[in-house]
Amino acid sequence: MAKWGQGDPRWIVEEREDGTNVNNWHWTERDATSWSKGKLRESLVGIVVENEAGRCQISDLKQVEGEASCSSRKGKLIFFYEWNIRLGWKGIIKESGAKHKGLIEIPNLSEENEVDDTEVNVSKKKGDGDVLKDLMKTAGTAKVREALGDYLKALKTEFTVGMILPTRATATQELTVKRKLSENTLQVPLGVRIPTVALHMTELFDTGVERLYSIFTVKELVQKFSKSPAILEAEKGGKFQMFDGNVTGEYIDLLANEKIVMKWRCRNWPEEHYATVVLNFVPTPGQTELQLDCKGVPVCKEENMKFCWQKQHFEEIKGLLQLTTLSG
């Protein structure tokens, strides 16, 4: 086994608690498609241009087809994106008050072209109103390209938080700061907004709402399905800790047998970052439907979060219910 300072430097494990992607050598990839669709809508819809003749606004995102991803290799980020976008616009001529509608098509937004060279086609429905079309072809096109540039800037900064891990050299420089951080915590520079996603999951359980609700609020039952010690104060403002401290949080609100609202985080999330988890208990004939809504999950932890709830919660709780039924 290679020791520190010996062997091929690509495979030497640096002094990192998590041992993840040492020196950023290994290839990692993150799918940015879903995030990008939301960011494109946010950046483009609502754009307004105006002159003495009229006023136009991009009213809706009619179509966004394509994909985007970001890969990390040898400490470098590699971006791939290819989009076909269609937008709707509407405008009004100031003198006559006449209203008109049209389309904006961006057939190929990709890393192969500079944003300023990206093709933007403006069209208008039949009839008068060419003055509005001209406004969209000039000022409108400029605003659209500016917004596309904002999307690409966010893709390369906001979305990529945590993808390039600190190497031994940078870690040495930041040692004083890092001593204050939890083990395995995803490092996020101050002032950088963490890109997050929302999750919605539903699951049916062969039990009544009272029993299912108690499994989430009674310490002994939590310890049974999690197979680990737990700290539980199931009341408003109460703290909880599960899975050997890997999951912690606080109860924001509890409505007996109906709803639980929690601040919820995993140990390896950015420090002091919490998601909001809402559990709704819906009675059905002979069963209970559990509806999980979670907001504020870091993008890079989305799959881990799904696994945690599906495998470590839902499936383990079903196993506990089966054992209880058999022993009864």
C-alpha cells in the first residue's frame, strides 16, 4: 500500500477526512439539465424592452429542449450544454394601443459558440406591428443574449459549488478556518448561494396514521427502524439526532397524526445549511399515505437525500411494521 510521499502521486491519499476525489484527479460529473431549465426560465421570462414607439415583454417559456452537465477532471471543470429554446413575447404600440404577439427562437445555445454569436430569431404573428418586431430584434435580442450570459455565469459558479475540492496545498493555507468545520462538510465560500432542489415523494404503509406518526415521534420506535441510538424531543422547537448523528435538526411544527415540519440536515452538508422537510400523513382505506415534501436540498446531495428517505426510512419502517404484525 502506498504511503504518504511515495508512489504515483495521482493515487496518494491526502490528509482529508472524507478521502474523496484526491487532488481532484478522478472524473466526476453532475447533471445540470433540471437546474438549467429552471435557471433559463428565471433569466429569460419577464425581460422588458421599451422605446418611444412601444413596449415588449417576454411572457413565457414555450419550449426548452436539450441538456447540460458539468464534469470535473484533474482539478478542471468541463461544461457541456446544448439548448433549443422557444419564447413567447407580447407588446403594445403606445400611440394606437394595439397589442401584438410573437416568438423568439434560439435554435442552438451551446459551448461551441460565444453568447454574443448565438442565433436569436424573432418573429411576429401576421398583421401590423412591425415596429414591435424591430424593437425585439434589436434591444430584445441584446437583452436575451445578456440573460443567456447570466445563465452561463451561474452554471459555472453557482451550480458548481463543491465540485472542486481543496488539495493539500490549499488545505494547508486554510487550516485555521477548516478546524472550525465539521468532518466531511462540503466547503462553500462565504457569500455563495448554494444551489438547491426540492423533492416530493409519496409512500403507502400498511398501518393507521396513529401508528405511522408514532414511528416518527417516539424515540424507541425511531431507534428500531434506524437501528441506531437517537435523540428525540418531539415538540415544537425540540431537537432530534438520528443515524449516529449523521442526521440532525429541529421540529418546527407538529400536528398530531397529521403533519410534521422539520429543519433537517445531513452531517456532510454545508455548515449551518438546513432543508425544510414536511411530512403529511393521509389516511386511506387500510393504509396511510405518507407525503414527503423537502425544500432546500443541495443539488449535489439530491440522490443521497432520495436514498436516505427511500432506503433508510421508508423500507426500514415497512420492515418494522411487518415484524410488529408477525409478533402480534
